Amino acid sequence: MSSSVPRLVVAAPSSGSGKTTVATGLMAAFAARGLAVSPHKVGPDYIDPGYHALATGRAGRNLDAYLCGPELVGPLFLHGARGCDIAVVEGVMGLYDGAAGEGELASTAHVAKLLRAPVVLVVDASSQSRSVAALVHGFVSWDPEVRVGGVILNKVASDRHEVMLREALEQVGVPVLGVLRRAPQVDTPSRHLGLVPVAERRGEAVEAVAAMAAQVSAGCDLDALMELARSAGALSCAAWDAAEAVASSPPPPLPFPSSGGSAPSTPPGGFAPWAPDRPQRPRPQTPPSSSSREVPPDGLVVAVAGGEAFTFSYAEHTELLTAAGADVVPFDPLRDEGLPDGTRGLVIGGGFPEVYAAELSANEPLRKAVADLAESGAPVAAECAGLLYLCRELDGLPMCGVLDAGARMTERLTLGYRDAVAVGDSVLAVAGTRMRGHEFHRTAVEPSAGTEPAWGLRTPRRRVEGFVQHGVHASYLHTHWAAEPGVARRFVERCRTS
């Protein structure tokens, strides 16, 4: 099977050049033409995809060659782009910046090559003129396998400035596909972890996306960009499918430990029992036929936290839970005083509970409901913000008290990819399961790990992290379950048996 969905990768020499403005503006501008636009983001970021979804009316999806492996980038892209007329992929950091110490892995350039997609380079031209030619020439020539099909000049000061930039770029032979002037109205507010999520500023976000679309429509050659998108090479892989991925994953071992976890057989400093140097299980690309899919039973409710405080989630997680047989029901911990009726399992992803700590703490009925569910042994999976919510307190305010740990804001940013191994058995994985994840927070939890830790981190330094107790798996680590669909299958199976 081959697929040739028209597609563009929007990249830049560095962060802060205007990728999000251009990519989101292009998505909205193409959508305004009546096209079905598939939005994607390179890397693990949760916030930009929210703006992409607002621009296109479709779920923003991540393409991360570190979290999911290079072999899943194409299938996940095709899954998101089903039925679309064009796909726009926003890059991460600078074009060639990838996972630390891993060469090109997970860089925008790497993903562009995996997708056989042309690159549009967004250049902040605010403090240069003729030098722009040297900059663009360097990015064009650095890797001959990366095809830079055009440049969009951002923050251009005047007509005269534009003429100087265009004259310089004529020597490089890369077409200028757009020129954007300085426009503060398209700026989006930021705070300690980047842009403020769409869910927290819906009306303002709609206005910002509309302004991006207007600016891009006025300053860019959309016809030329569409023609460039059509030049993308065909992909030979099949589209990823959640039901097929779940059916292909190994069945979860049963029975589960009654305590919800098993401690490592040696002290946490000794990595031997839970960090085996064995390759990860190959991920099948040709799954079994649909006849082998599981039929979801009625009433197996898995509650998923949402609302302004918990906005970090990959769309594929819900799809995998559904494929594994769950009835996924969202709820808002800021407003709902109870869990959805019939809740058998709970997923609390990332977000900003530190911003809403007072409101979360004030919702005492829900805090008690979460604590009671965890005490019953039901599966609870919590990542980052979810970990903080399960703690005894956050910045001195009472939280759910599921974990005997305190959380607080700090000045230190913890950021980066992690290579992790499950220390013991849990509702998500068996001991020794390798997962790749991502940390992104300015908080600290004390203690940082329970007597039964969730993960042993192998990078950037060896340490244990997180908590496994009863049916709870709580950790700072953000993971992408498409890389290991058995996680969803195991979680839902535990919901059935708990």
C-alpha cells in the first residue's frame, strides 16, 4: 500500500522563529478554503496541538520518533491524515535539533525524511538582511536528504527590508513563499511551561488563530505551498489502527499482584533486574485482520481527567483504551464533584494543577471519590499533573492524598527525553518493560519515588521515580502508548478484574 497525502513540514533555524504562528496560520488558511487539513506536531509537546485542533477542527497529533520509534512515524501520520486534502506538520526547535546525544533522532529533519515531505523554513528576519542567504544556504546544504522547498520570512520590518531579503535569497535558489510583517496581535501568552493551552483561553485563542490565518493568507502564496505539498513522496507503510494495534499486542499476564505492584529484587541502585540490555519488542506493521479485534463489553467505564487543569493527552491513548474495550468518559476535576457513573478505572494526564491548586483542593467531594477509587484497588494511571493531584498536598493545599508525598512548585525546569524500564509489575506494564518517555515540569515531589517505584530511568542519569501501590501507577514520565499498545490492553483488563 502507498499513500501520497499532500504534506508540508514547517521548520525553522531555531525556536522563537515563528513556526507555531506560520504552521497554525497555514492550517487555518487551508481550512478556510474548504480543505480537510490534518494537523501534526513533531515531538512530545501537548500545547501546540491544541491550537492546531482549533485551526482545523481535527485532533492535533504528535509525531515523535523517540517516544514511538521511527517505524511508527509514517503509520501514525497516515492514521491522522485519513480522508484529508493536506497535512501540515509543525516542527520542533531548530530543523536539525533532536534527542540529546542521539544524532538526528526525533528532529524535525528526521521526521521530514521519514515522511518524505518537503520543508518550509520559517526565518526570523528581524535583525538581518543579506546574511539571510548564508543562513538559508547552510540549512539547505547541511543534509542533502532534507528537501527545503521554500522560505517564509517572518518579522520583516518594511518594503525595503523585504526587497533586500529577496535579493539575497535569489543567490541561494530557494523560493520565497511568504513574507510576514511584525504583528503583535498574533502573539499568544506564555508562562512557565510555554504557551497557555487553548482550553484555558478559548475565546482569546479563537481570535489568535483567526489573526494567524489572516496574516498567513495575506502574506503567503497558498497556491505555491499547496503545489509544494503535492510534491511529497509516496509512503509505503499502512496507516496505524488502534484496534489492530491492541489485537497485535501480547495478552496481559494474569493474575495481577494483589498489591498492584512487585518490588525489585535488588535495591533501586542496582539496575540489573529491571534494566535488561535486551532489544524492545518489535512493533508489528502488518497487524492481523479486523476479525481478530476484541468486542468492547458494555459499561466498562474509564474516566479521563480533562478541563483547564488537565489538558495534556495524546489522542491515541483514548483510541487505544476504546479499542481495548473501555467506555472512555471525560470529566473535569475543577467542576465535577464526582467521577462518572460506573467508573472502573481512572486516567489523569498532564496539565497545570499548580495553576489551579486552590480550585482542585476546594473540590473536596471529587478528591474523596478519587481516593476511594484508588483505595478500592481500581486501576489509576497518572502522569505528571496526575501525579501531583494524587499527592497529599500541592504547595500546601490538600490534594487527593492517595500518595504519601508532597508536591511543590520550583524554579528548576526538568525537561528531556527519558529511557525507562518498569521496576516491577503494575497496572500498566510487567517488570522489565522498556518505555521511552518525556519529562516536562517545574515541580518537585518528595519523596520522588515510593517503596515500589514506577520506573527506573536510564537517562540522563540512573535513578528510580514514581509510585506503584495497589492499582495506582503514578509518575512524572509522559509516555506514548502507541509505542506499547499492551499498556492500554493491560490497563483495561485490570479494570475488568479489579
